[in-house]
Amino acid sequence: MEWKEQYGGLILKQMRRLGESVDWSREVFTMDEPRSRAVATAFVRLYEKGLIYRGHYVVNWCPRCLTAISDEEVEHEESETLLYHIKYPVAGTEKHITVATTRPETLFGDVAVAVHPKDRRYAHLVGKTAILPFARREIPIISDEYVDPKFGTGALKITPAHDANDFEVGKRHGLEPVIVLNPDGTLNAQTGDFAGEDRFAVRKKIAEMLADRGLLARTESHRYSKATCSRCDSVIEPYLSRQWFVKMKPLAEPALQAVKKKQVKFFPARWTKTYGHWMTHIRDWCISRQLWWGHRIPVWYCGDSACGALTVAVDPPAACGTCGKGGLMQDEDVLDTWFSSWLWPISTLGWPEETADLKRFYPSTFLVTGPDIIFFWVARMIMAGIEFRGEPPFAHVLFNGIVRDPQGRKMSKSLGNSPDPIAVMDEYGADAVRFTVVYLAPLGQDILFDAKRCETGKFFANKLWNAARLVKMRLADTDPRKVKDGQLALTLADRWILSRYANCVKDVTRNLKTYRLSEAAQALYQFTWHEFCDWYLEMIKPRWTPAADGSLPDEKDALTARVVASRVLDGILHLLHPFMPFVTEEIWQALPHTGETITTSAWPKAKKAWFDSEAEEQVQFLQEVVTAIRNMRSEMNLPPAKVVNAVVRADGDALKALEANRATLGPLARVGEWTIGPEAQRPGVAASSIVRGMEVWIPLVGLIDVAAERIRLTREADKVLSDLEGTKKKLMNQDFLSKARPDVVQREKDRLEVLDQTVVKLKKALEALRA
RNA sequence: GGGCGAUUAGCUCAGCUGGCUAGAGUACCUGCUUGACAUGCAGGGGGUCACUGGUUCAAGUCCAGUAUCGCCCACCA
């Protein structure tokens, strides 16, 4: 209980700090009374259905934990060991039969030597007996299909108590198993002089002694998969003991169907294959543990040896269910922790009582977890849900990637490579950590996590904070909620940001629906920073920034900017809220808002009217012009403070767009005077750039670095020429023209035209420099 | 032995339905005390998309195979 307070408390603290959205009033503990009752009830019901049984079997035994563990708790690792070829003398002859084993120390537990029935090499020995070295026991030489004649010597020592397959072979031949190990992995009294010594020490010693007696034919190195305990890393011993098991096949079948029929859907879908494979090859689940911590097995044994019956019950029975006598003893073992975990979806809702919660909340919509516990937990929850409630506990399962350290290793206590989440949050902030981790983790992909990467989220939060600060400041005492659409006059920039925003809403919402959280986060990051902040907030500065005397260029225009900016910001806050709950709530509260908390306010919707491809197209063009001018300025080493003039030769829509947005473009490109028109001429010495086939010049008398400009233009021309070549090639291809989609063909044609013009004009610009 | 993932800029990775003239963050170079933000702004260099074949008008994207790394499963001593 102390342990629970300490570590359970830490996890809860981390959850609160991370801002997890949790109903804290429903916190329960796996060992509390209602949950214990659920566990006992499940056991009793399965027992009564004949799905739980007790028996002697070879199980995975951990000599350090001193308990049986399930197959899932065993880890396998490719490893190298020695394969010992040991000669067993054949009784009554001078001959030997040589067996191959990796564990010579278990020879004391041998009860037979087996060969394949069709193996001619050994046919004459079947029926004879072999003499076990040291043990002075004779054991039969038998034949069994199980033996692989091609492995080792083709003769197999049979040790039923310490090998699951040998156990089966032994059973077929009516051979009594001999246990030679103590629970702690030392040899037992069966082994005479070796009793009390560790299995690995004995292995070495036996090998030496066999060699001394000429009974060790040879050793060879052998690759095998080493089985270790997932908790303590000790080498697992197959060990014959009495344990409780759950019969899995009947439970697995409906659970397998539920996933096949998409009643339960996995994200990413590939895990359904893993699940399906495991479910089809499932083996019975060993649920008893020889530990002190856990739910006791709800089984009582009659104290009367004449009766000896067992009573299985949820509540401790007063008397034996068979003979009615008292003095019952409860089973000493406890249950595998997963035996309570698999009931989690129902036990937390009050099962086995038919509670209101259970009726209302079962089944739930989805589960988030790691793929490393798909068998331990997910599969078993589905089985338990169907078994006890008649339907699966959830519709969707999201499998997160696993967070690894920068070297790609799994976070583990022994490596000490897992950062303390609280410390990371202290350094970067909870929102930053949340955002960064989601941003970095594509659906189901493991991520290499370095705390330093949380800068991404931290800087982003800072950016958002400052953008909000600007909006709040410029909003002055305007309350955008009270402004009617009719009071607004949307400019191109406004239409553009609303359109981009609508796209962003669509994108984020769609990605969230399919659990592509990282893509949703990236879309938000991109939109917020590089469209809303970098462009929109810059574009509207001339409109809503008051002069020194507090006056605005145009009241209606300023109002429109205020309303659009604050609406888009409000939308961003909502979309971002699941990723960064703290900072978004804080900002939202500081701005005019409706409702108590952003958490429960409505999720943004993209209004159809906002999608405006014309505005997007036009602004994109203007951005290209601005970028071209910035590029020229930068390459010509013109300081940002230096205001220059610009000349653009343009006509048609381009001309209109430029004319209409002079005031917006000026500050962005730091251009003072614009000369725009179809007849505009290169102004003598100038830097030039071609945007969509139109020439843009910056007159630079006395300022231009001719050599630098020539290099820049040449580089530009090279790139355009190679693009041009590719495009030409495509358009000369008859198959392309006839088979490609018409819009694709048209796009290539348009591109060709623009590129052609660009090349011509770049060449002209280069010539002009020569003069 | 089976299954699954990964292989794209120096590094960490996006790129879902094939149209990419291949992106982001970071690192790097240049210039900026531009009245929200130097946790910032602007500009720039940097990639034969592991390899080999195939399908297609068109492949980072689809198919087959190969290689390397990683994970999971499997009762061959």
C-alpha cells in the first residue's frame, strides 16, 4: 500500500502536470474491494464454465523471482551456447548411444533416450536400455515421431520435468518425470553430490567429469534463443509444477472475429496481422504466481484429507462445498496481474454489478496504448469484454510508437536513460513537451527522443503567445463578438487568411479523426507560424497600427483586420488546445470569449464561404514578388533598413493585384516607390528577377555589385533551364499528351510558357549587365 | 524459421489516395536592436529519395527481389 501511494502518486502527479483530461472523481485501484470482487467473480465464472483448470505442467519458471510466469513474460534473445554430445552406455553391450544437449545438468532427470522410428542408425537399439552416467539408472531407448533425426546425433534425451516437449513425449510413453532442480535453480537431492549447487556450475562440472570418463564425444557451439525473465533477466527454467491455467481457445475465437470484422479497428492497421497470428496460435494462460503481492486465487481446499475437494467462490466459504466440513485452506498462490488488468474496461465501471456507469459507458470508443502490450493487455481485454459483456470494450485502438532514447534504445530503468518527465516539463513547460512529442511521432512510429527537441514546442508556444499579445494590443477595446459581418470590408489578405484557415481546420480535423496526430500538429504549426504570423500579421500592420496620435488610416479597414485576426487566432487556439492545453486556455481567457473554458467550447468548423482559391492564388503571386525582391536585396547586401524602389512590368490580373496591394507590399519588401505597368522599363543599372514571366527590377545606381548579380542570375537561369528541359520533354511525349489527365497536361503547358519567358528575360538581364 | 517496420539534406524525420520543380525542424553560411516575438526576422547553400528489376504517359510514392539496421513471434534438444 505504501508502494502504491509512492509510485501511483508519482504517475498521477505526472498526469496532472501534463494536463491529461481525466475524470479524477473516478480514480480506482486494482486492489480495492470492488476490483477484487470483479477478479474473483471472473475467476469463478470461468472456472464454472470449465475454462479455468489446475494441473501439473511444465511452465516457465524464474529461479530468482521464485514463481511461474506466462509465455508472454518470457523474453527471447539470440544467443550462443555449447551443444554437448554425451555418450550413454547401452546396457549389456560395449556400445554407446550419443545424445546432444545444451543442458547436461538435467541428465539426472532423464527418463529415456528417444530416436525417430524410421532412423535406421538406431533401430537396433530401440527396446534396449541406456545407462545414465552418475545417476546409475537405466533408462529405456524409445522411438517417437517428435525426434528430428537431422538434429545433433538424432538421439534425444528425454527430461519430462524440465522440457515441455519432453513432457509430452514422456506422457505418451508412460514415463514418470523426475524433478532435479530446486525452485531457486540449484540441483536437488535427486542429483546426489551435486545437490545445492547452481545449475550453471553443475553444467560445467558435469561436462568436465564426462570428459574425464571419455563420455563426452564432443562439443560444438550452437545458436539458440535464450529465454529470460522479462522482470529480472534471469535464465528461465522449464519446470514441472502444479499451476492454474485459463483455456484460451474458446475466448480467443470471438475476439479474433471481432477484429476481423472491424468491430474493433486498429490504428495503424498492420497490428491486426500480429494480433491475428497470436490469437490463432494462442496457448493456455498460466495465471498462478507464487508471489505475495496480488489477488489471491479464490479457491479453498478441504482440510479433511478424506474429502480433499476444492471450493471455488467469490466470498470465502465457511465450509467445504463438497463435504460441508470447516477448516478450509485458501490456495497460497496469487493471480497474474494481467488477470485483473484484462477486466479493466468493465471492473472500473463497477462490474460485476449492473451499474448505471456500466450501462452508460460500456463499450467505450477507443483505447490508446503501446504495441508492446498488445498480447498482455489489449487482446485479453477484448476477450474479457466479449466473454463477460457480450461485446468488445472499445471500437478503436490507437497504438502509439515507443519513445526511445537518442541511441534508439528502449527507455529502461536499468539503463537509466529515461528522462524524468517532471524535470523535462520544468525546463521546457508541459505544453512544449506535449506538443513536441506529438509533433515528432507519426502514427505508430517509434521516436528517438532527446529532451532538447522540446525546444520546438517551447519556441512555438512563445510564438503563439506573442502573436496573441499583438492581436490583443491591436484589438484595443474592440469586441469582435459584437461586430456584424456587414460592418466588415474584407481585403484580399483577409480573404486569403480565412481561406488558408478553413483549409487548416479541414486538415487538422481530418487528421485527428484518423489519429494522424503528428500531421495535425504539423499542419497547425505551419499555418500558425508561417502563414498567420509571417504573412498575415505582417500584411495587416499598416491597416491596424495607430499613428502617434492614435488615428488609423481607415476605421473600417482596421476593424476588419481586428475581427479577422482575432477570429483566426481564436480558431487556432481551439485547434491547438488538445496539443497545448495550458497556454491556449490562458490566452483564450485573456481575449474576448464566450463560455467558461476553451475545453468545452465548440470545435471550429470551416465555413464553405471562406474557401477562396482566387484569393489564395493572388496572394501566392504577391508573396513570390515580395520574396524575389527580398532575395535581390539580400544578395546585393542591401541592409533591411534601406528603403528601395521597385519597377514591375506586368499586365492583366497581375497588374491589378499589384496595384491594389501596393500599400501591403511596400512594408513587406521594404519598397518605397512602385512603378508598375505594362510599359515599365528596366531602370538602367538594376537587379532583376523574373516572377511568373514578369520582370521585377530594383534600380541600384551606385549600389549594385555587378559580379554578384551576374552569379545570381546565372544560377537562376541554370535552374530554370533544367526545369524547362524536363517540361519540354514531357510535352513532346505523345503518350503523355494523350494519356495523362487533361489538367496535368494543361499545367505543364502553362509552366512551359512561363519558363520560356523567364529564360528569355533572364538572358536579357544578363546582357544588360554586360553593357 | 515466420511476420512486421525502417532505409529521403550533416543530424532527427514528414511526404496519407502516383503528377515533386522532393519538404520540415535542427545544424551551417550571410545580413538584421525592422514599435508581438533575438524563444525572433529576412535571405542562402546542402539530397543519384538504400540497391536491382518491373508496372505506368509519369514512381520517393505501386509491385517483385536484394542488402543493412531494428522489433515481434516460433516447443527443434
